Amino acid sequence: MLRRALFILGAGWVMGVGIQALGQGTPADTKVAPVPPVDRQARAFGPPTQPGYTAVIEASGTYVPGSSMRLGATGLGDVGTWQSRFKYTGTFVTGGPVNWSLGADLERFGFERDDASRLPTMLGSFSLPMGVNWRMAPKWSLLAEASPGLYTDFRDIGATDFNAPLLAGVSYAVNEDLFVLLQVSADFRRDIPVVGGPGIRWRFKPEWTLSLLLPRPRIEYRPSAAWMFYVGGELAGGAYRLAEDHGTRRGDSRLDDVSMTYREIRAGAGALWDIGRGWRAEAAGGWVIDRRFVVDEHRLTWNGDGAPYLRLQVSYRY
């Protein structure tokens, strides 16, 4: 049952990333207008189709205070989390049917935990996402993207820390207010290696948009061009390689040189302020309804109790 739920969550995650990238291919002479951005941590819908270069710089931080963590029935004390992320995404707009993107993404999860938990103090990644968007027809686009890099605990970085998650999909613009897509993501170090499925983003009224997309499914209310408010959820985490002696140093050799998946499922509300001149600020908060660490190779799962969270983000576009 849990695997089925996580499959659905993972499918939504690739939908959320992909629909924004796939929406970039709408030509200038079509009647299909791009929808406003769904997620300020990813590329926006519909950058200019004239040749040029556009970029987004983003910095964000999230804090989750300590809550109880268990391995099976064994209590392991409280675990708190600090998440930080810095991301740069550049898009080479050719003016033709194909656009290219290249970026850099640095993300870190720091954990306040008891040594008895055998959990790492840090998990994170440094990757160079690169992708191609091909506009096959006025309403159809195809996406392919790879994010090669290091996914690690940053203890003894080596070849086994390298990974390259993949993303591929196709989108269809029904009209200027509705996008649908079908997409698949593959990361063979996750506890669920391959996920995928359909997704939609529907602006059903001028001020209201229903976005059934993860990592941030939500309903949005935009009273003006400068402000947007929303209620919904978030999915955070990834798969990372532990050090060769991680388990040995903690009395459990099963945790040496294995892949660990970390996942948070959050529910809350937030606000986004378009400051102007390319700057945006965002704040969100709510409740982490599920937090866990998984080493699928040995069927080990650390489950955490719920806790509040606060996320702040600033971005600049040019």
C-alpha cells in the first residue's frame, strides 16, 4: 500500500517538473498562450521564442524542527532537518522547434539527530541538469533531460556517488488554460526506481488555477500580477550514496556504501510576491505529514512523526 502511494507521489513529481519544461515550446504564432509558472523552483512556462538566452537563479531554505524517529518499533530520538538549495537554470532559445537547457543545482539536507539513529548528518547533491525541448507541433512538445552529478553524504566522495537521473515525456496544450502530459522518471537508486503517469494544470477562472502536479500540487489564487496565494502540498528528498564505512563506524555494516532514499511529504499554504525587475520572494509553511529514510537493499525504513515546517525562497530571472 505504501509503495503504491509513493509511486503516485513520484509520478506527480516528474509531472510537475516536466510540464513546466515542456510548456516552453509554444510558438509565437499559435493561439495557445503560455500559462503562468506553477513552481518558482523550476523553469517557467513559455519563455520567448525569439533567439536568445534566459536564466533563473534560485536560493531557498527549509527548516523542520525535531520530531521522533523510529526504526521498526525502536525509538531513536528526535531528528530535525535543515534543507538548503541553490539552483541556476539557463535556456538557450533557438527561435526554432528545439530549445536547450543547462544548469547547476546544489542541494543539502542537514540532520540534527542522535548518534544511535545510525543516520547521516548530511545528504545532498551537486548536479548539472541538461535537457532538450522539441516542439513537434503547435500543441505538442517532447522533453528529455538528464541530471548527472554527485548524490552523496559528502563523506568520501568517489565514483559510486555519481548518478544521472533521467526524465522524458510529452505534453499537449489543450488550450491557453489547460496543459496535459505523460511522463516517466528513472532513478535506479531510489527505493522506487521508475515512476510516471499523466498530469494536468488547469486555470479554470482568471484568478484561480488547479495544479495537480508534484512536487507541489496546489490550488492557486492570484488576486493581482504581483501576488499569488496557494494551499497544497510539497514533496522533497532524493536518493543518495552513503560512505563506504558509514555503517561500520556506527556498528551496522549493512549501511556501508548503500543508497539511502530520504523523503518528506508536506501539506501547507504559502504566498509568492513578484517584487519586480525579475525578483520574486516566496514563503510557505505547514505540517510534514510523513518523513522517512529508506535503505531498500536491506528493507530498512526509519519513520518520523509529523512536524511543522517553514520554507523561504528568493529568485531572480533575466
